[in-house]
Amino acid sequence: MKKLVKPLTLILSTLAICLSTASAGQEENLLKNADFKPDANGAISGWQVPKYPFADDPAVAEQLKWGVEDVKGTPCLAISTKEPVKANVWWEQIVKGNGGNTYDVSVKIKGELLEGSKYGGVQVGVHFLDANGQFLSYQAIPDAKELSDTWQVIKGKITAPDDAVKMGFRMGVNFNGGVKVFFKEPTLTETTN
């Protein structure tokens, strides 16, 4: 028995060191299903299309197509138009948040405005909810740009209001006309500094 204790202790110690070293350089992505794998029913677990932006004009929702599309071997969340429309739309995921904490946000986006469109701007940010589920505020990532047909990384930092307990990670587009937009590699991590 004593002969087993020393090697077992050494193995467990080595494993603990390896695990702590591996996790020290990489923060946990708070977003679930960041590679957009559909569940058994074909739903994209963790991600949703919010209904409230269409409350005043439900016909807008009918002009949009939402789903996962393969872009050169990589599954991407996509938003596209069936017919030209003016809209501000996004995919979102609600996660637990800690009031007062700072978070890093990042996502890769590419897309195109269809002929005859007036504008199309990338929208990335986080909204915050209190313990009662009431909206507190929204923070946009300031380096969001116009749509581009090459991948662009949108990243920044946000700080949750002190009374926030949930966050809604958003990635979308504000446009007038027709669009086709793709999103990949979203991350939301709590900063350590």
C-alpha cells in the first residue's frame, strides 16, 4: 500500500499543476454552444431570436431568415433577408452576470449589403437585467463597423451595472435594405484584472 501512495500522490500533484497551468492562461467562455451545434430537434441550443424587437411590427420578422449556415466548413449563425426591410435585429444568449464585474466580448462577423440597400452596420453588445428580469442598460462594443465581405473581429470590454444578475450577449445588424450576415467564434469572458 505504501508503495502505491507515493506514485499516486505524484501523479495527482502533476495533474493538478497541469490543470491549473492550462486554465490560468484561458478564461472560460460564458457563452454556451459557441460553435452553434443544433440539438436533436434542430434548435440552436443557447441562442435565440428575441421577439420583443418585432412587437410593434411583427411583419418585419417574416422578412428575415435565421439559422446556421456553413461558411467554408465552419458553422456560423446567420441572418438574411427574404425581401428588403428596415430593421435592427440580432441573435442573443442570456447568461449569468456579476454586477460590477468587467467582461471581454469578441465575435467575428462578415456579410454583405444586397443591391439597393441604404446602409448596414454591425451591432455587438450586451444588455443587463436585474434580479426581477427588468432591463437595466445596454452597452455597445464601440469598434463595430459597416458590413464587410471579409471577416472582421469586433471586440471590447463592458462593465456590468452593480445590480445586474444576467447579461444578454447580442450580435446583429442594423440595416435598411437586404443583407446576408454571418457570425462565428463569439466569446464572453470575465476579466481577471
